Amino acid sequence: MDGPAAGQGGLTQMACPAILTGDQFLTRVLGAIDCQAAYLGSYGWQALGHPGSLAATVMTGLLTLFVALFGIRLLFGPAPGGRDVVGDVIKVGIVLTLAFSWPAFRTMIHDVVLDGPGELAASAGASIMPQQTTLVGGLQQADDAMLRLIEQGTGRQTGAYVDADEPGGTFQGQALEDEDSFGLARLFYLTGILGSYGLLRIIAGLLLALAPLAAGLLLFEATRGIFAGWLRALVLALMGSAAVSVAAAGQLAILLPWLGDALRLRGLGYATPAAPTELLALTLGFALIQFGSIWLMAKIAFNRGWMTFPALSDLRVSATERSPALRGDPAPTFAQSRSQRLVDHMETQLRREESFHHERTDHRLLTRTGGDASQGNAATSRERSVEPLGSSWRRTSQRRSLAGTRRDQGV
């Protein structure tokens, strides 16, 4: 829907349509939502971006701080690369455009967010909506037809059925009362349209009004995530409005012919027993579709980025690192007990000490007898180094005392 817009030279006063009960209710409410969103986006931006305002002062301070930090880095820090300089210049240009240039902001962002979804829905829904019917006009036409059907009722008291032998041809299979079903159907119809459409349009107007403040957050790394969130929310408002409009066009393509057939039967004097439940199912189902489309667009808008898949070579390397068989390592044995690990550790420690002891002994023998003795002792030390635990310090001769030796020799 086209709302009031601002002039090229400045912002003009907006006059939103008054909402009246009964006549053209849905059209007036949608027009008021559009008007309020445009009013909030344009006049809110003007209030924040006006020279001398608090937001303009804050923006000037942020730009001054950014330029000062850039100069300090040039003087005392490492020289920035060409890519950094170009990126900083682009940031400053984006900030100045969003915060201080209304014509550029209006052309690039404001009109795209507020008017783009309507144009997209008009072109996409032209093939499914009835001929010479606009989106808002079709919605109001469906609401009027729904009201006429509610006024005429289902014809329960007439007893004239189109085909009583077919399933749903009589009132015996109806679970809800006629008045309750018709009332809930219109309630879901209006709630689904006004709730989804109003939510996105009001959010879009608020985000557009906060553009001067959000622009300054792009300058610094610590606040850049908030600017990214603001931009993603604008994308959600744009895509969500288009999705809701296309869903509404699809609803009209189904609902208008159904309402026309139901009113034709009632005009001929026949009862429509299945009309309340069918209308309730249609309106409730499309209300869920509209809110579900908003959720789906939010998932798309706030997606972190493309899904990345590792290269085939990386997969092969990671598989080789994980699998001992692919690395050529022996298969892993069963887990050893704690006592066995302690014995192995003690054996390794004793072998190290024994090896160190024999190296010292070999060095002494080398200084006394020369190379032959050293080679023999080195071979002996290598043989001893492979002895099992407990055998390296075993005595090779019988231990005898001095008194026993003298006694044996007869001294």
C-alpha cells in the first residue's frame, strides 16, 4: 500500500486516514498503519538527524573520535594497508549518508523498505489474484463478502440442501455452532492480516527512525555487531512484508471464489452446512502461514553466512589422523591395568639409571685401558640394558666374608 511520502525538498505534513467502524474497516486500518510507519520513519529520522540535535551531536563526536584514532595510528602505530584505508573511507561515507543526507537515505533505504514490498507483491500476485483487483481492494472485498455471508447465515432453518447425500451436505457433522465458527473465522482473518502486516511496518518505521544513531555504530569494532543487527532487522522488515503480501494474495486467490460460491448458494435459497468450518479452516490456516513466513524470513535474514564444507583433501587428512590403520600405526591394544603401567614405568626408569651408570663406567675404563676395553664394556652395557626388571642387579658370584676365606685357605 502506498502511504504518504515526503517531498523532495523536505518533509511534508502527513494526514493519516481516520479509522471508522463498519465501512471500509480493513482498508482504513491498513492505510493508517502505512501512514504511521512512514511518519515514524521520516519524522523520526529528521528529529535525530537534525543539526543541533542530541543524535547529531553524538554522531559528530563519534566521527571526530574515529578520525583522531586513525591519525594516532598513523603517527605512532604501524602504517595501515591500502585495504584498511579504503575500508575506513567507505565507513565514513556510509555514516555520512545514513545520518546527514536525507535525499540519499530516502532513495536508497527509506523508499526501498517501505514501498518495495508493495511493488514486489503487486507484480508477484498479479498472476494469482483476480483481474483488476489490488491487494488492499481484494482484502476489503473478501471482508465484505464474509460479512454478507455472516448476515445471511448458513440456512439451517430452510432445510434445502444442494446434495444431502454427499459428505458435509447436512448439519449433522458440524462440531461448532454456525455463529461461533463465522465469528472466529473473521477474527482470524483480520488478526492474521493486521497483526503480521502491522508488526513488520511499525518495526520498519522504528528502524528507519533510528538510522542516524545506528550509523555511528559502524565506525568501531566493538559496536559493529549492533549495526549489523540493525541492518539485518531492516532486511527482515523488507523480506517479511513481501512474504506476507504474497501470502495474502494467495489467500485472496482461494477465498474470493469460495465466498462467491457460498453467497450464490445462499442467494438461491440453499443451505451451506459446511461453510462455517471451511471458512474457519481457511482463515486460521492462512493466518498461521503469514506468521510462519515472518519466522522463515527471520531465519534467512539473521543467518550468519554460507555453510562451509571442508575440502576433500582436508577430509582425507582428518580421516588419516583419526584412524590408526590409515596412518600405518599398529592397532590399539586393550587398556593396560594400573599395576602393569606402574611396573613398566619403574622398569624404564631403572634402565635409564643403569645406562647412565654404565656410560660413566665405560668412560673410566676408556681412560685406563684404551679403546678395546671401552668397546667390550659398551657391548656389555648394551646386553645389560635389555635385561628384564630385577635381573640387572642379580649377583653373578657367591658372596663370601673375609673370615670364611681365611678359614677355607687354612690360614
